[in-house]
Amino acid sequence: MKKFIFPVLVFFTTVLFSQTPLINDSKSEEVVKKIVSTSLENWTSYKWLGELCKIGPRLSGSDNSVKAIKWAKAKMESMELDSVWLQPCKVPHWIRGEERALLISDKLNLYKELKITALGGSVGTEGEKLIAQVIEVRNFDELKKYGDKIKDKFVFYNVPFADTLINTFAAYGRGVRYRVYGAIEAAKYGAAGVIVRSVTSKYDSIPHTGVMLYADSLRKIPGVAISQQDADFLSDIIHLDNSLQVGLKLGCKNLPESTSYNIIGEIRGSEHPEEIILVGAHHDSWDVGQGAHDDGAGVVHSLGVLSLFKKLNIKPKRTIRCVLFANEENGSRGAKAYAEFVQNSNGKHIAAIESDRGGFTPRGFHVTTDSLTLKKLQEWSPLLSSALIDWIRPGGSGADVSKLKNVKALFGFVPDGQRYFDLHHSAHDTFDKVHPRELELGTAAIASLVYLIAEKGL
């Protein structure tokens, strides 16, 4: 008799105390497994990403951005969705132009080209070479201590990536403030321009770009990112010659605003068509690399969800809408336009899922929702484990879907992030850096969550 007691106790202990309740939903389990196997077998998302990357970088306002919009719309139309349309919005049109930087140390008889990339939105030097001494700072507090000594000099924000943090997005958050707000703070003291150590986890000679901001009340000064290796080199030379100069020439220009578009397609729900589940990403990218992980992966994840539903002939009870947003990188105009459209049309979004963390191996979903909905979602964890989803827990969603109001649950897809900032906003972000199985598992993970929400509601 005793030999039966221990297994029974183990079973009931598991049921009572497991954080993930045991569920019995053979139909959903079968569909999810089919979604995963179909995604891995066909490589549709991966093939589409290859096509998108061949277009090249897709900065808002560029010719390539227009090509990418036409490409995505054609993909939606080829799936014979219930609706496909373009939603217009005005976007900035910034061009990079020529960019050169030369380190000049007469004391050391040293003259070296530095590898730079202009920060997104930077003003240029109007055809001239801007030459100024350099002051190195590690944070905004150091900047304040220098005060008026900064006038007519370059401020060099030498802030290393926080490598000791496991969460690379938290590490990025610590450094990115100097890229975004560095010119504003330096302009308060009359700086000539800013040089920012690239916010990246990869130690090499490739600089990483990204948006910078200006204040209307202050003079606009040029801003550039410098590679990790050149940042260390510049820092070393400053300590040997604190009178060294940098010559900077930038051809950046802000052209008149252009019209861009959100690309929208949907499969209408069979029972509750008024309840919308949004899956989305941004279709623009910076003008370096190919925007493969940021955010080409998210684009084909989102398109891939619709493709899997059509391929497997899944008739969702609720409407599934794919939105590929314009201009996330330097303005979020697409997200704002869509949020306004939803508010004015009284659209009822019960869930919105964003993919904007690359195409690496799935880990989980962050979600912003109430505690009861979170509990329900976490009960689905065993079903999602087929797509390598380990958890659903509270957290931010994404820059685009976070603009939506009155949504039951806002999700952010979370793949493994350890390598993301090696590539982010740089020439490294190319198609060859994407692994097909990792990408397809991401598509399958998002499609599985969408299926469960469509079937069961929230």
C-alpha cells in the first residue's frame, strides 16, 4: 500500500502548489504544435525577411521606405486577407550625407580618422569642417561641473555599456540618455557639438546610430556616435594631450516632411469580429545596415502570423489585425496616427502584441494588464511552451502599441536579448545575422498566443 502513497502525494502537491496550473485542452495543444511545426518547416518569415532586407535600409521618407511599404502591402494582398489598406501620416525626412571626423594632436604629432556615424536628426556643419577641443565627461553631473569651460568645445560622452547587467535592455537604458539628450544638455553651456560613445554590447570599430533630440530654446549642435574602440582611443589620447582637437564634417540635412503609411491587413473574426487582436512591428529602420533584427524580424513575425492562420485554415473567432507602423525610429508618427484612428472610430482592441526586440530565440512575453487577466494568461504557459515560451509576466509592451488606450492587454514579445545590442542601429544589422529557426520560432510563439486569445478571449 505504501508504494502508492508517494506518487499520489507528488501529484496533488504539483496540482496545488505549481505556479502554472495543469490544463487539459487537447484541441489548443494540437493547433499550437501545428503552428510551430508549420513555421519551422516552411521558413516563410525567413524567406520574406530576405526579400525585405534586399530593399536595404528603410529610414522614414527615403525611397527604400516607399519600396518596403509597397512590398508589405503586396504580401498582405497575396494572402487574400479580408481587408488590406494604407493609413497615411506625415514623417520627417532626414538624410545623413558625408560624415568625417579627424583627431588632431599637434603635441603628439598624431592625426587619425575616427569612425563615426551621425546621430539621427543631427544638424550638419553646412559644408565646413568644425574644429574644436574635446572635453570628456562620464555623466551629466560632470558636465555641470565644467560649466562655462565647455563653451565652443566638443563634449565627449564616454559612457561604457553596463556589461555587468544581465538584462541588456536595462544596460542600454543607462547609456542611451546621453545619445538622446546629450546635445540638449551640452548646448546649455555653449558646446560646439557632442561625440557619444556608441551604446552597444559589442566591442569593435563599428559605430551605432540612433535618434537625438533638440530643444527649440537652445542652439542646435551636431551629434555623432563613435565606435567603442575609437572611444577608448580618444579617451587615452585626451589624457596625454588635453588640448587635442577634433575636426568634424557632416552633410546631414532635414528635408521637408514626407507622406508615409502604416500598412494594415486583417482576418475578420467569425464570432466576435468587433474584438480586435493587433499584432505589429515598425517597418522603418535606420539608414545603416539592412534593419534585419530592428525591426525586419518584427515585420515578418507579424506578417507570418497571418500567413500561418491562412495556411492552416484557422478561422479565428476574433479579428486579427496586423499593423506595420511607420516612423518608430525617429518620431513614432505612425503609432500616433493609428492610435488617433482607433480612438475616433471607437475600435475595440482586446490585445495588442508588438515585436521589436529582434529575431532571436523566444523567451517570453511582457504584458501590461490587470491581475486577473495576467493569471489567465499564465495558465496558458504549458500550451505556449511548444514555441519555447517560458513565461508571461508584467512588463512594458512596445513603443508603437503603447500609444493605444483602453486595451485589455498590451504585450511585448521577448526573445533572448544577449546579442541584440551587438547589432542594434548599426551596419551589423544585416540578414546574415538572423538564424532561420530562431526567427520562425518567434513567429510561431506570437501566432500561438494570438490563436489562444482569439479562441478564448480575455
